[in-house]
Amino acid sequence: METKNNKPQLFKPGQGGRPKGIKNKITREQKAWVEWVLEMAEDRVEESIAKLKPKELIDMCVTLQEFVRPKLQRVNMEVETESTKLTKIIFEVVGEGEVPKELEE
């Protein structure tokens, strides 16, 4: 039996070959090797992270979080009220336990 590109087909559909979902031998070996390297380096990585300066630690966290959290899309919005266009929004940072006067009842 030959395929469209004139190469002989080794197996008939549904017969032989690797079962669906099973990774090939090389992939399993490579994954095992990477796991082994990561386990050996784990202690050294923890020590290195502990020695980072605060800015370096923040930069590392920002870089790594991109691998586990979805990126948020930037959105530009123009908000207009009936009378005037909204041009400025002010956020106020308050200390722990403080309640802004505007929110007090």
C-alpha cells in the first residue's frame, strides 16, 4: 500500500505502530534527563534566589510570571460624561486599617 507521496506505508490504518497518546522513547528519555538536571540544580537555584537584590528579584518574578499567568491585553478607553470629558482618574493609596474620609459613614 502506498501513500500520495509514493512512500510505502508501513502499517495499515488502525494496525500496529505506537498507541495513540503514548510518547516516543526519545521524548521520555529527554524528559527524564531534564527532570534529573532540575532536581540536582534545585538547591543551588534556591540559594541564588535568596542572594538576589530586591530589584533583581522583582525582575525575575515579572519574567517568570509570564510562563504561568495569561498576559493581560492593554485596553485604551475614552470615557465621556454628558457634560464634560473625563480626563483624570486619581487613585489614593491608604495605609493598612485606614479608611478614606469619603468612605466613612
